[in-house]
Amino acid sequence: MSRSTAEDQRVRTIASAVEVFSIAGYRATPVADVAAAAKISPAYVFRLFDGKLGLFVAAVEHCYEQVASAMSAAVEDHPEWSPDDKLDAMTQAYIELIRDRSLIALQVHAQSACDVPEIQEAVRSGLALVVRVMSRDSGADAGAVQHSLAYGQLCHLVVQAGLGDVDADWARVVDHGIRHD
């Protein structure tokens, strides 16, 4: 049996952090909970990361990297598609990715903690990465990319608030035309 390297532990801990922080966010989640999920000691978490803040930032960065990677992969073998078709494929890839609701929840928690400069910078950097990938890989103009991002945020709201389950006119207006499970 080989021992895992510090980098392997770091990757595993970040994956656990995404799951654990998605439940209660940055402020309400103790490092011990992430350590327990990663099956390591809290002290080792502090050796791998620059405290709780460093761990949360790493989880947020990982989340946005997953989003950008999924979007890019969705269109890489289809240079013949139009920019709109590529944005649609990216949206579908994102919808598939966020079936793991922890990714949505972590993004929401990160956005709500943007009063912490390091977290705000991680959210900004993550959004910048996603926008660069969407623009580059779709060939769409800025307005179309913005519309696609806005649609994604509306999808977050619909999914997080469970609006697909609300039998009311106002909910159908918000949910109209949105594909989700």
C-alpha cells in the first residue's frame, strides 16, 4: 500500500471542502468538519492550507475550475457549431455539472461571503475564468455571453428555491423555459 502524497491529500481535502462548506458556508463551518470528511486531522488541514480561509478559497477556485472545464469540454469537438449552439452546449454541460447541488450551494455561499477580500477575489477570478472560457470557446459576443451567465444565475435561483415544484403563476413566470431537474 502506497502512502498518498501531500498533493493527493490536498486534492481530496478540497473535494471534501466543497461538500462540507456547501452545507453551512464559510463562517459556520469548522475546519474540523472538513478534516473529518477528508479523513485527516485538523492539524494536517492547516499544514496543507493557509487556515480556514485558504481552504475555503481553494474550494471556491476548484468549483469554478470545474465549471470552466465542463463548459470547454462540451464544445471542444464541435468547431462547426455556431456561437449560440456552443453557448447552449455549455449551458447543458453546466446543468449536468450542477446536478451535484454542492457546487451551486458553494457558489452561493462564496458570493454571500464576498465581504472577505480573499473570497471576493476568488469569486471574481472564478467568474473571470468562466467568462474567458465561454467567450473564447463559443466565439459569442459579449452580450450573448452575459445573457448566458444571467440565465445560469436564474437557474441557480430556480433550483435552490425549488421553483419547479411551486404550482403558482409567479413561479411559472420565473421558471419559464428553464431546463433543470
